[in-house]
Amino acid sequence: MPPRKKLKARILLVEDHPMTRMGLKMLIDGERDMEVCGDVANVGEGLDAALATNPDLVITDVTLPGRSGLELTQDLHASCPDLPVLILSMHPEATYARRALEIGARGYIMKSESGDKVLQAIRCVLEGRIYVSEAIAGYLLEFLSHRSKKKQNGIESLAPREFEVFKLIGEGVSTVMIAKTLNMSPKTVESHRARIKEKLQTKTISELIAHAAGWAARQSMADKSGYATVQ
């Protein structure tokens, strides 16, 4: 009797850019030990596909139309805690990696990395390990091992969507452009902004903008150095 053929790892892609999705599919399907079992463009489709296809791994971008990949990660972690999520994004690792891991992701890799690195990250997460770049791994291990058990406050208390809005405020993006970028109404942006203001205990919009701008400047320096800053 011939040896039983080893099953391939099944991977679900959640990515709104068709060319990126196609490139990832070709990269993964070209491997003998893995295959793409579905590819979708937003969080709602991602949740439905995860339940329908029962993948071994979900790969998602951060920026998606409507709700973000961080929100998808949270939802999947809550409903399918054993399903690993790898975030593949253009957003700087120093800004997003720790937040992604804290809400349930098992890895974070930049889209600018080579195909070989992406495959390495996929296999790492499939094997039950956490994947981040060497540049940030030391910082994350130190942070996670000494993480306070007290109630979160400040930027750490922001929900994924609030964090996205806060980041764009820090970059000087207007309310109208934030709404366009995140595919929401200006009123919704204002609601998020009000909650952010309350959580960060800033008294005025000007104070919030200054706080966000200062944070963005520190993150920019961290991104260039390859290390995250304590938020």
C-alpha cells in the first residue's frame, strides 16, 4: 500500500487588493505543504469564510474596507480561539505588532518582506509559534513578560477602530479624509474621536490633536530605528 499523502495546510486570505491577493495565492499554492482555501476582501466575508472553510491559518491585512483586520483578529480570537491569524501589512511593525499580538494574532510581517520571509512566517505560525521580525522580537518579549495586570489606560485602552482614528489624527488627517480612508461617515469619526478624547482624558480637541501628533512623531522615530516605543 502506498504511503498516505500528507494533507496540505489550508490558508484563508483576507486582503482587499486583488493583485496582492493573487500574488499571495500564487506564492502559497506553489508550495507542496500548503494551499489557499479561500480569498476574500473584507471582515464580514472573512468571518463567513473562516466558518465555511475551516482553515488552518488566516492571513489578513490591517486596512480593509469597513472594519479593520485588527477587528477581524479580535472576532476570530473570540469565536475560534484555536485558529491562528498572521497579519501581513504595509503598516510599520513597530506601530502595530504589539497591539496585534495582544488581541490574538500569532504573527506580524510587513508586505515589503520577500516571498521566502512570508513563507517562513506562515510555517512558523502553523507550527504554533509566534512570528515577528528579529528587530522587534526582543522588545516584545520584554514587554509581554512584564506587562502590567492593572486595568489598561491611555492608548492601550483604545479599541482597534479607535486606534486607527487616533493614528490618522496624529498624522494630521482631516475628519472627512479619515471617514474616506476608513470607509465610515464623518459622524462616526466624530463619535470615535469623542470616545478617544474621553479615554485619553484630553479636555479639548486641540489637546487631543497635540497628543496624537506627539505619539505619531515618536512612532515615526521608532519605525526608523526598528524598535517600538512604550505607549
